[in-house]
Amino acid sequence: MSESSAAAAEAVAARFEELYGSAPDGVWAAPGRVNLIGEHTDYNDGFVMPFALPHTAVAAVSRRDDGVLRLHSADVEGPVVELTLDGLTPGSDRRWTAYPAGVVWALREAGHAVTGADVHLASTVPAGAGLSSSAALEVVVALALNDLFGLGLRGWQLARLSQRAENVYVGAPVGIMDQTASACCEAGHALFLDTRDLSQRQIPFDLAAEGMRLLVVDTQVKHSHSEGEYGKRREGCEKGAALLGVDALRDVPYDDLDAALARLGEDEEVRRLVRHVVTEDHRVEQVVSLLESGDTRAVGPLLVEGHTSLRDDFRVSCPELDLVVDTAVTAGALGARMTGGGFGGSAIVLAEETDVPAITKAVEEAFASAGFKTPRVFEAVPSAGARRVR
């Protein structure tokens, strides 16, 4: 554990003791994620390739046995929120507390004997930036309770329960990628995940060793998955699968895409959604092959191709994200694309290490010229998944 991580764990533990009057039983951390490639494919049973960020949600937690859940966040002003486990009901909470409370609900609904907890949370994952801040909150609470109550659940199982918490309790129709990335990623690797059966391969991804960097550009444009547009895209994909007679769009072969689109007739909206998902799955497989063969720089054009598909076919980009991609590529980046659900959030930029200063300056100047809020730019380093830190 790094010195900064150790300091964060100690700070969260100290604040827990101030709030609850005793030291926590332990401290856990779960990261946000960047998705290298594979956007809006996870709820279509497709392929994704995320990696974990060094930015984490940290939770100090103690077990309770009286059916009470007490929650507090360093990132939200307000007192400790006290809930009863028997009163946890999907859709009843629109506050930040719905995410950790939803995990407790999902665990209990699945038959796991969770009897209460005191929780204090703090997060360095930027909220609303497309970097899975909500999944990090869910997974860190799930892991803490798994350990404290001896549930014996594996990472992929914690991810499934965390996804259920967000789908059912919070009401956001997210796929499985974010929670699995937070729970299962390994440092120095990207996670090639088949979201149908949750089979995983850790793909080495050490850009620094090859003289490259991956930048995250947080546009500071906030989004919310539960406000409708994300759900509309998911419904359109399900409609496309039904019209094509397949279980999910994952089952449409890339080589048969033109024939599949022809079968969809005049429904242009569904045609666009289907085209994106099928081509995006193919891009993920291409990126895996390139990384495994050591041809990392050739990934760049596939990132741009993916952004174009998200912008034109899936229609989830925005002017700020488009400006990042266009400016970065013009300034010499190997590739760039939006990452996350869209409608704001972040873009990623793959670049030679020597080009990073010029690209960063160009993006910042382009935002200033357009009158946009100054973006936050930082390097994304593939980091460890959820773990106990104290």
C-alpha cells in the first residue's frame, strides 16, 4: 500500500472514531475505472476492457447486530444517516445513501445474513465524470460486509450484487462492467471481460514501459445514468435484439452486420444502436489482439473509431467530449475517445509521453476558446481492484 493510501485509510478510520465513538473493524478501498474500449456493450452481453484507477472510495466499517445501518460520507455535508434494515425498500431513497444501502438490501435479499453496520465513506473518484464513482461506493461496501460477516463471496459475485443494488434499489439500468472492474482489476493490467459469463483475462497494459501515457480529460460536464437517456439506449438495444431474433446484440456476428441491418428495415434509430454495439464488440477483440501482440500504438485509431460510433450512431457524446477528441488528435495524440456512459463525463487520450504537455495545453486552450469550463486532466495508471487496506 502506498504512503498516500495508508494516510487516506488512517484519516477515514480517525473520522469514523469521531463519528461513532470507537475504532472501525477495518478499512477497505475500491477504485473507479476507465474503460479503454467497449462502451454500451456490457448490457448487450458483449465485451469490455476497463482498468482500475488509483482513485478510490474508502470505507471504514464496523459490524452491528441490531438491524441498524448508519451511514456518513466525508464528501456530502450532513449528519450520520440512520436506517433500519427492515425498512430498506427499492426506490425509497434518492440520496447518496441509496448506493451503500442498496448493497445491504441486495445482500440480504440474496439470503446473506447481514445484521447491520456503521459506515464512514470518503472518495477521490470524481463524481459524474464517467469514472464509476457509484460502482466504487457499492463495491467497497460489499467487500467490507463480505469480510465482516464472513460471507465467502468472490469478486464477481460482489460485482453482481452491487449491480443489482444500482439496477433495482437505485433505479439506474447500468450493466455489469463498472462493478466488475472495481472488484476484479489488477494493477498493471486491463481487464478483458465477457459480460455474458463474466469470464476474465488480465491483459498486461504498461504504457510507461513503452514510452506512452493515457490521459483522462474530465470535461466537468456532469451526467446521471438514471435520468432517462441511458435507459432509452438500453431499451433500443433490446428492441433490436428482439427484432433480429437473438438473445442479445452480442449474438450478431460482425461479418453478418450488413445483413442484420437490412433486416431491421426503416427503423433508423435501432439500426444505429445495433451498428454501434456490434462494431464496438469487434473493436474490443481487435484491441486485445493488438495488446497481446505488442502493437500498442495501433490501438489509437480504434479509439477514434469508437468515439465516432458513440457520437454518430449511439449519440451519447457532447460538444465538450468531441472537442477533446478532435483537439487531442490534431495535436498529435495516437488516439482518443469518450469513456463511460456519455452525455458528459470524461474522454481518454493515448499519447506518446513526449507529446503529453503539448496535447494537454492544446485541449485546455481549446476549452478556453470555446467558453467551456476548464477540464481536469490527469494520467490514468492501471491500478489494483478492491481490497482491505487496514
